[in-house]
Amino acid sequence: MDNQWAKFNHFFKRLEIPAKTILLQEGQISKRMFFIEKGCLRTWVNNDGRDITTQFFFEGDRVSAIESFRTNRPSLYSIESLEPCILQTISQKDFQHIIDDLPELRKELEEHLFKRLLHAQQLFYSYLKNNPQERYQELIQRHPHIIQRVPQHYIASYLGITSVSLSRIRNRR
């Protein structure tokens, strides 16, 4: 957690969780935001019983179903740990209190939301313009550590391909 947030430690609760822990189920209302101290989380959607990974998060990242967290509407996706994690969590109410009192943190939140929107746009356009091999190249270029930390079937799901196709792509390199 960065210095600006550190002065609000009393609002945060430390949470240690094992891998494969669902922190938020699609359809639930998000009541907490997670700051990742250690570990990896992913967001995913259920498509007729098949889960599709939409994003990965690592140390230093903040994660919530922000649309749900800010509007009290059901989340469009689930949040799950891929590794054992150490998280700092803050409730919706405490988070709102902090950003109401500090305009600089509200600005930081806006910047965070802009980055998430930009990421979503990049991914969307990558799906439209690039083949799976190019999407894989982009992913490892932007996040080289992902290969060591994330199981291949989640990476394949994120890229919109099967694990077999991902194996073929990786073997071509």
C-alpha cells in the first residue's frame, strides 16, 4: 500500500487467504476493495459453465468489482486468488469516507479507474485486431512474470483460446 493510504491503516483489515479462494462471486454486491501485498488475483466471468479470465492482478494492485463497489449493483464478474495471498481490505463505507475527505485520493481513484478502462479498451481492440499469437506476445511483453505465476489454462482463457492452442503458440517461440 502506498504512503497516501498508509495513514489510513486503521481502516484496513489484513487478510491471508489460500489459493483458489473466491473473494467475490459474480452476481454479488462488492462490499470490499483489496490491496494486494503478496500474491495474485484474477477476475473472471462464467459463460455457460466455462470460466473466462478477464484480468490478472499482482503485488501493489488494487482490486474490486469497482462498478459494483461504487453503485451497489451486482458484480459482473468474480474475483479469485490464484496464489496464497496477503491482502489489505477496506470496506465500502470506510473507503467512501476516505475519498470524501481527501480530494487527492479521489483523484488517485479516478486515475486508477482510467487505467482499468484503458486496459479494457486495449484488450478489446487486441481481440478485434490480433490473432492469438499476437495477443500472447503482447501479454508477455507487458507482463513477463505472468508465465511463471499463472497456470497456463488461465492464460489461455484470458487470450480466448484453448490450453492446447496456447501450448502450440508457446512451442513456436
